[in-house]
Amino acid sequence: SHLRRVQHVLESRCYSTVMAEEAKKLAAYAAVDSHIQNNQVVGVGSGSTIVYAVDRLAERVRQEKLNIVCVPTSFQARQLILQHGLSLSDLDRHPDLDVAIDGADEVDDSLTLIKGGGGCLTQEKIVAGCAKHFIVIADYRKDSKALGQQWKKGVPVEVVPMAYVPVSRAITRRFGGEAVLRMAVSKAGPVVTDNSNFILDWKFEHAQNWKEVNTAIKMIPGVVETGLFVEMAERVYFGMEDGSVKIR
Ligand code: 5RP
């Protein structure tokens, strides 16, 4: 019976992963189909959900012969754009984007986001800030009433390496919780971002005024950017467990 229980747990895990992958795809396809038109400059986010959006974007560019220029938010996004044969640009040449599409780690009721699970928050926020429309795609597990209810890893904060201890202390002194240096999976050293910085994951204890928190953390010397995206997302597409897409 122990074996059967283990098998059951494994099966339900596989089931929920398959569901989540399918949900990511649903959200990504819905967003690309609703927001991408010919002659647009498109910001391409980072993470696992965005992979489906780039798949769909490339398919539409091929089928409909669309003229689309892509601006990446990370090394991963740049590779995705190139692998799909899409046209790659940057903010020097295209500082005004029509739309940016990106994933999120958690989305609350008022469309405040936690981003940066993949460590790309700074470039993601810059690109989103250059876009007329910032569209978010996520599976149902990211859908939350209040930040912290779903995503347990805290708010990522990108810091200049020499400042990670003082920044960590300043954040926790002022806002409580714990701000820990993100380590590589190998544990051999800290995660280094595309901008050669470190990431602190701030595990906060209670809900806060995220707009004020974001501003206050950004004022700490050594902070490059926070993973709090306040008043940026225009619309969020959630792929749901039942195969529908929920738009918020
Ligand atoms: C990377 C991000 C990602 O968009 C976020 O972590 C969501 O990733 P995924 O689509 O894999 O769940 O902010 O810095």
C-alpha cells in the first residue's frame, strides 16, 4: 500500500505538471493572438511560459508573413528570438515598443506582479517600461489575491555584488522578513545575472503597500531593480486547469 501511495503521489505530480505546461501554452497563444499585429516592435520576456509565446509568434510570422521586430529581455530571450529566425533588435534602435509580453511568478488582484524567478527582472522591467502595452502570461498557479499567497520565494532584488550584505540588512531592518543571496543550483556560488549582478530574494512576512516598498527599496544604495512590477501590467492571461483562459 506504501508503493501504491508513492505511485499515486507521483502520478498526481505528473498530472499537475502536464496541466501547468498546457495552461502556459493556452495563455501564451491567447495573448499572442490578441495583441500581435503586423509591423510591431515586440518585447520578448523570459522564463518557461514565454517559450510558447515565441513559438506562436514565429508560427504567425511565417504563416501571415508579418513584419515583426523583437527586443529581448535576457540572454535566454535573445537565443529564443534567434533560434526561431525572428528579427532581433535592441532599445538603441527600437526604444518605443508596441507591446511587451512576459511571464510572472505571481499576480495579485490589482495586477501587481512579482517577477525575477529567473533573475531577469531588470531587463524585463526596462523593456516593459518602453512598451505601450505590457501583457502578462501565466498559468493558474500564479493567480493570487495577495502577493505571497502563491509564490513563496519572496521578492527578487538585483544588487551590485559588493552591496549585497548592506542591502539585505537595510531591507530587513525596514520591512522585516529575510533577504537571502540567491545561490546557483550547484551551490558553488551566487547566481550572477545578465548584468553581472547578484540577486537577493526577500522573503517578506506580510502584505505591504507594494508601490511604497518598491520605491523605498530602489532608494537603497546598491539596489539595481526590484521584481515588484507595480502599475505596469495592462492585462494578464491565465491558462486555467479546465482548459479555459482567464483574462484580468
Ligand atoms: C524571469 C521572470 C519570469 O517571467 C518568471 O519567473 C516566470 O517564469 P515562468 O514562465 O517560467 O513561470 O520573471 O526573471
